[in-house]
Amino acid sequence: MSHRREFENKEVGLIDILDVVLDKGVAIKGDLILSIAGIDLVYLDLRVLISSVETLIESNQEAAEQLSSKRFDQEKEELNHVINGA
Amino acid sequence: MAKLVYLYGIIPKNDSYKEKLSTMKGLDDFHEIHTIPFQETEAVICHLDEVQYGEKELEKKTNDVKWVHEKAFHHHEILMKLYEEFPIIPMKFCTIYSGEESLAKKLDAHQENMIELLEFIKDKEEWIMKIYCDPSKVRENVSEQNTTIDQKRKEIGEMSPGRQYLEKRKLDQLIDQEADREKDSFASNIHEALASISLQNEVKKNWNKDVTGRTEEMCWNSVYMLKNTAVDDFLNHVKELQDKWEPSGWQIEVTGPWPSYHYAKIG
């Protein structure tokens, strides 16, 4: 039995697309303009792209920071508990 | 005014698709997509205005997440349309030449290589597998089932409260390490099984949650080049693995077939 239909061309996420269209072939160079055999080839700097992808989820990061400060408080409390309890 | 050339990909020489292409708009939503013949191949391109898409402007545009998303998707969409019809050597997003002349020089220099690549990919498909997991679930399982950890926990139970606190912290770190090891070993076993069906394969970088925007953690990302005839076998295998592991929180996801971004590259 073939499962091809189930997998083929199904909706792919943006991350799946960026994962293939950016990739590291570009990343290694890091320059905006590559000179290949003396010909100007304008390429994007992958790091620029990645960072722009990352800014999208800034709000997520903020949430993560809140979470970590919450965790910090929790640990502090645990520590106090040990010190006072010991 | 000089025009920049945005290159989508290289396809074999062919006359049957000209009409289809001319109805598609290029990256700037203005210039039409068309082909330029180069010996036995054709380059699929669109022109871009130098003022709007020159080096400085392009850099500005790439800082705009919305622009990147929209245009990367456009690139993908065009490539998928082309891929439905022909073998294609796909270019990465934003491969732009300063003019037709520089494109011609590049393509002339790689003509032989391009013909070989087009021949090579003709009867093959590129598929990608990503494995996602629920990190807390993996951690929990490791914490419950790992004998070293269990032993350690018993020892800690007999210590003084102050000592216990420190040792528990250390144990937490150990559990983290073991959980990471578990993710890697689980995923690489799956990879080995699939790799044995493929002609070529490559382990790619995992993207962190900030980039994927998902709650699950990506713990594996790899690409496989398969003979057409092996694809069914490959997908059957994936299906079996999915059914087996999904209940324990492992999501094995495959996408494809992709234009051969990984195995049809010109130097």
C-alpha cells in the first residue's frame, strides 16, 4: 500500500520552507555580495534573514523571560526554605 | 536602466512551457517570469529594478520579517510549480545577478555540470524528515525509567536537608543531560533506518522554538535523496514509525518531494 498521497505536497509550514530556501549554502559566506569567478552575484546574508525571523517571535521571548524570572523566584524560595529549615 | 536578474532555477531546454510561465508574476509582483536559453538548458528568471532591489535596498527589505516571509513563500511557490513539470536545479532564495551578462557567464561556465545534475535528479526525489518531541514528557520518562537516576534519588533521600538541596540540583542537571541523550539516540535510530533506504542523506541543523514558533522541540532535521522507486518504501516506513511512536509524544514529520535544494547545487 502506498502512503504517498498522505504525505505528498501537504501543507508545509513556513519553517519548512525557510529551512530549504535559506539553508547553509548561503550561510557560510555571510557576505551580501559574493564574487564567484569574478562575477557579481548578489546574495542575501543568511544571518540577516535568521535574525529577522527571530524578531517575529519577540513576544515569545518576552514570555520566556517572564517564565525564567518566575523560576528564579521559585528557586530563591526553595533555597530560603533550606537555609531556614537546616 | 540596468535590470537585475532574479534566478529561480535551471531547467532542461524545452518549448512546451513558455505560455504557462508568462502568466506568472515575478518577485516584485510586476516583472513577468520567463526563461533565457543557455545551450541545452534554460534559466527561469524575472527582472528586477536596480533602484528597488539593489544591494542596499535588498538589505533593508530583508530586515522586514513580513517581506521575507512573503517573498520566501513566493520563491517556494514558483519552484513547486516548475518542479511539477520539469527536473529543476533550484536556486536559493534571493539569488540575484547584476545583469543578464553576468548570469550568462556563470551558466556557461557550469553548463556541463548542470546537464549532469539534471540527468541525475530526473528519477529521484528529495524528502525531509523532522522529529519533534515534548521535552517535558521525555524528561519525565527519563526521570522515571533511568536506573542511574533512580539509584541517585534513593541516595539523596537519606541525606541531610541542606545536602539534599544541592544534590537535587545536580540530579536535575543529570536528568537534563540524559533527556538530551535520549532525544538524540531516539532520533538517530529513526534516521539510520530511513537513511538505509536513501541514496544520499544529510543531517541538518535543528531550529529552536523561537524560530519554529512551536511548543514542541525540534530534535532532528534531515534530508534524503531517494530513487523514485524507493519512495513508497520510505513512506511506508515513516508511517509505521509514526504509528509506533506518536503515542509516546514523538512527532515524526516528513515533507516532500522538494525540488532538489540539497543535491542539485551548482558551485
